[in-house]
Amino acid sequence: MRGSAPAAKQRAANTVINGYVNTARPVVRFWNHQVVGTLAQAQPGWLRNAQAQATGLFVAGIAEINGGNCTMQDGLRVCRGGGGALSQRGGTTYGNTFLTDDPGPFSAKTIAHEKEHVAQWKKYGNVFGYMYTVENIWVGNDPCQNRYEVAADAKGKSYGQC
Ligand SMILES: [Zn+2]
């Protein structure tokens, strides 16, 4: 039973950490979405929109420099390839640009999902990149619990099959 003592100790430590995380989670998520979100929306709309455009152009430039190909589909800039680590999961939207390694074609539902992320980016400006990241960490990278993914799923495709 010599080996079990450290394991039990580790379990106890994990319980403390998980207990802390579980207690703090709703507070952090509320702070992130309500407080940071409200402050982000204090910026003028044209500025939040300009940030979404600039960030989208920036990542499209990175993709094209790295051999990707960007085209418009249903009002969304879609860059296939060249995103490298920026293309998370099936693809990731930054500002008004969807970066993906998927060659497509993309369904209307997929485009609608990603366009909701563009709308979220325009609503908060570049602060949204931070807000999304915080939300994602505190729901354990589970898209079915991430409020911004749940909203996008409601508009189109559900990648997580929630
Ligand atoms: Zn999404």
C-alpha cells in the first residue's frame, strides 16, 4: 500500500483544486461575460466593427503568406490552409475571418455558425478574443458549455453535437 499514499494525497489535492474551480467558475464566467462584456460594449460600434475587420484581415494575411487561400462565402471570409496553430478544432473565426484546414465545401449551417462568431466579435471588439478564451478555459474546453459556442450552435451547425 506504499504507492497509495501519494495517490491519495494527490486525490485530496485535486479535490481542493476542483472545489475551488467549481466554486469560482460561475463567478469568473459572470465577471467575464457581464462585466468585461459591458465594458467592451462601451466602445463605439464603429470601433468594435473596425477591430473585427482589422483582426480578420490580419489573420487572412497570415494564412495567405503561409500558402492558404481566402475567398468569400455568403458574406464570410473563409481561409483554407495557412492558419497553422491558429486553426483550432474544425476551424476558428478571428474577427470576420474563418481560418480552417478543412478544404470544404462548407454547408450553410457551418457558415451560419461561424458568422455568429463574427457577430460576437463585432459586438465586443477585440476584447471578445479574450472573453472567449476565458470562457473556454473555465468550461474545460467543452464547446457544449461555452456560451459563445452554444449561441453559434443555435444559429447553425453544432460541431460538438450538443
Ligand atoms: Zn463555434
